[in-house]
Amino acid sequence: MAEQSTNADARAAEDAGGYWAANIRIILISLVIWAVVSFGFGIVLRPMLSGIEVGGTDLGFWFAQQGSILVFLGLIFFYAWRMNKLDKEYGVEE
């Protein structure tokens, strides 16, 4: 009986580790996308994007002012959708 308890505890710890590893991976991917869009396109690559016009202004300015906010909102919805799916995979949904 103690062996079954030990196996169940080991499996639960493995599941928890897999769940948090997947969670951290989703967070890191989202942060990299957000950083590339907001810092990369809005600041670093702005001179290269200045020749492309969107809505009467250059693309670099658009990313700095509105694009990064829209991408951030999209990432919030993506994170919520993916975490709900991950919760169901590991059986911890609400």
C-alpha cells in the first residue's frame, strides 16, 4: 500500500513539474513576442520601418503607439486560451 502511495506522489510531482514547465514556456514565449514587438519594432527597428506607412504615419511609430498595445491584448487572450487548454490537459481546470 505504501508503494502505491509513493508512486502516486511521484506521478503527481511529475505532473506538477510538467504543468509548471509548460506554463513558464508559454509565459517566456509571450514575453519574447511582446518585447520584439514593443522594443524591437517600436524603438530598435523604427528607422528601418519609417518608409512603410500605416494609417498616415510610419510603421515604427504605429508599433510604438498602438501596435504593441494590440499585440499585448492579443497575448492576454492567447495566454488565457492556452492556460485553459493546459489546465484541462493536467486535470486542474476550475
